Amino acid sequence: MSSNKIIKTYLEPSRKIPVLGEYDVVVCGGGPAGCAAAASAARLGAKTLLVEKEGHLGGAAVNQLVCVVLSTNGVDFQGIWHEWADGLRKRNGIGKFWKSPHQMSSVVNPETVKYVWDDLLTGAKVQILHHAYTAGTIAGKNVIKGIIAETRAGRRAIFAKRVIDCTGDGIVCNAAGVPWEQGDGINKWAMALTKVFRIANASRPSKWPDEKAMMKIEKELTAAIKRGEFKASVVVEKKRLLNYIRGWAWKLPEPRNEIMSVISRILKVDPLDPWDITRAEREGRAQAWEAAEVYRRFVPGFEESYLLDTSNQVGVRSSRRICGLSTVTERDAKEFITYPDEIAKSSWDIDVWPANSYSAPAVPRDSDEWKKRAERMSKGAYFSIRYGCIVAKGIDNLLMAGRCISAEHVAESSLRIQQTCMSTGQAAGTAATLSIAKKTTPRQLDPMLVVNKLEKDRKKINEKGI
């Protein structure tokens, strides 16, 4: 069943709802983009409210257990990211960075992420509203005057001079009537979804399985499937999980004796269809359960392991891409094009998880195209995210940050990672406050004012390195 086939409608009666507050800046979504946007706006003197549907901050790192930090060269680690990472280090919540010629990565403790963002936003004097879902906007002529939030107390109005959409799904922009794109140009699904899970009580084996040992594991697993001992989900049957057996890169920081797994892959999901996303949650959870059992039975070091948990939300890599004054193009991403009005840098791989295949790689590292691009990235290459990409088209006082900014499909697959989201968030919070101070709209604001302010503020942050 698809929501697109619904033909009946219901006319919701008008009603008066209480006003919860009035603010300079309201940020919707408490992930890395939203937290950075709120902190930036508040530090520049704006009365700022962060609206978050969960009871904690952290976004995908917490809700979807995407506990990884990824980069190719580190040039995308900017500004508030360093404060966040330093807060994690002080609480033993981030692992040591693993580095290769073409990649650097680490892992974070999702529980620590919550506390670090709490500390950062409290220090910035951001007001936070939890368990509040953005359900609509308060419309004006080419502006939105605020948002409508569903809370435990009921429906509430919140007025704002500037609103920043950091929901990931572009919920605010959609409600305000801003045009958006979705999918890969043909299908509504842009990328596969993943139900991330954690396995506890696992220990690193003294010796990695060699090819002979891997063949033995595959043979034993195949025999178990034939005996009917597994339901033979695609993750198990297609042997997808065998590709990850040697991968302890996602072991969470000490003293947590557990690993994070991203082997789940759920195909052909329209993340904006309520029935499709429900199917994805259930299918991903089943994949996680079976995969954890395979690890326990067949993989050295997992003999006493167990499935600790699955992500609260299935991992969505792409849904709405909001149309802005500018757009990050596929060419920008592939050719590392930079612009003077750059408000963030992006240097991660072109990372499109195929929505129609359980085995096709997200990053084809054997291809000549990847090798050429990786060589340039290893030397510091990146592409720009321009100011106009965070300013919503057609609405004067609405900005966006995170994975829902104005970008083409391929470009979005690279810029969707959390430190880039933080950079666009810091830029959006800065632009919102500067536009108020200059008594103009974000659309009319000189982009170079934002660029110069970001450069100055980011230099103030003590970058202790990685």
C-alpha cells in the first residue's frame, strides 16, 4: 500500500492553539546540523529555541546508531565539530582515528554524544524543547512566521523571526510549500536504508580468518540455511555479512566491548511513504536478528556475543532535497569545484548505497574514477557548499542545514555525513542571526558576510587536531 494512492481527504477544522513562545531563531531538528545551528545562533546573541522530536539530542549518531566519523582528508572537520569531538574525548566517547592514504575514520559512543551536545547547547544558552514534532508552519506572504509543534500538551504555536529546517527530511520546508526533489532521478528511492545494530560481548580474535577459514564459514552457513535453521533473509543468504567479518573498524570506544554493524540493507524504500518506512523498520530488524545469530554461531570471537540493540530509527540516507537559491551539483562533487561564497567544505566519497542491490558496493573502490578522485582527496581536494544551498527558495526567512540542503542526488551522497552537516548548521545559524542584525532577509543577505564571519569564528575554536 502506498500513501500516494490515498484518494480520500479530511478537512481539518480550524481551531485556536496556545502560543508556546516567541524567538529570534527556531531550529527544528536536534541532530548535528540542528545542534550546530542552534549553538551558532545563540552565541551570536539570538534568542534561540531548538525543537527536537526525541528526548535527547544527537540525531543519526544516536537515533540510527550511525556511530562513525568519516573523512578522506580532514578538511571537512570545521568549527563546532572540534568542540564536539573534544567533548567526546574528555569523556572517552570517541575512538582513536584510523588513517589510510585515502580515508580516516573513528567511532563514537552514542550515549556520550547526547551529553556532549547537552553541554554545548547549555553553554551557548540555547533553549531546548524535547518531544515536540514539527507539524506545520505559520504562513505569511513569502515568509513563515513560525512553526506548529505537536507536544505532549497538545498542538502549540511557536513564533520566530527565522526558522532553520534541520529535520533531515525537510519537514518544515515541505510544510511551507518550498519545492523539493527526491530519489535518483527515476525512482523515489535514492539509496538503500540500513537498520544499524550493536553486538555486545564480542572479542577480537587473535588471528583473522584467512581465505580457507572464510570458505569454511560460508560452507557451514550454507548448510545451516539448507537445514532450515535460518529464515534465510537476504542479508544471510546473499552472504553480505561475510564481507564484514574481518571488519573491527566499528568497534565502539573502550571500555564498551561491542561493535556496530551496518550490514543491513533494505531496498526500494520510499522514505516519505508511511507504509514503506514501516516495512523498512520491520525488515531491517529481522535482518539484524539473523545476522547477529550468524556471527555468534560461526565467527571467531563472537561465541558468547548477543544482539545488544537495534537502532531506534531505520537509517535513511536521503529523502527530500530542498530547492535553494543555489544547488550543489554532481559536477561540483566529482570535479571538486570551489566557490567564493563557500560556507562549508565536503570531501567524503561519492557514497551511493544502491537501492536495488544487496551486493553492489556503495563506493566502487576498484574503479578508475574512484582511484583518480581518491588521489586528489588524499592531497586535500574538496568541493564547496555555497551559501545559496542553505537558503530556501521562495521563502524569505527560512534556511536549512544537514542532508536536506539544496543538492543533486550524487552530491548529497557525499555531503550527508555528520561533520559536513555540522558545518552547514553553523553556517545557517550564523546567517539567521546576521540577517536579523542587518535587518534584511537571508535571501538578500550578502553571502560574504556569512563567509567572513564563519572564518573568524571557526578560527576562535581551539582545534586540537585528530
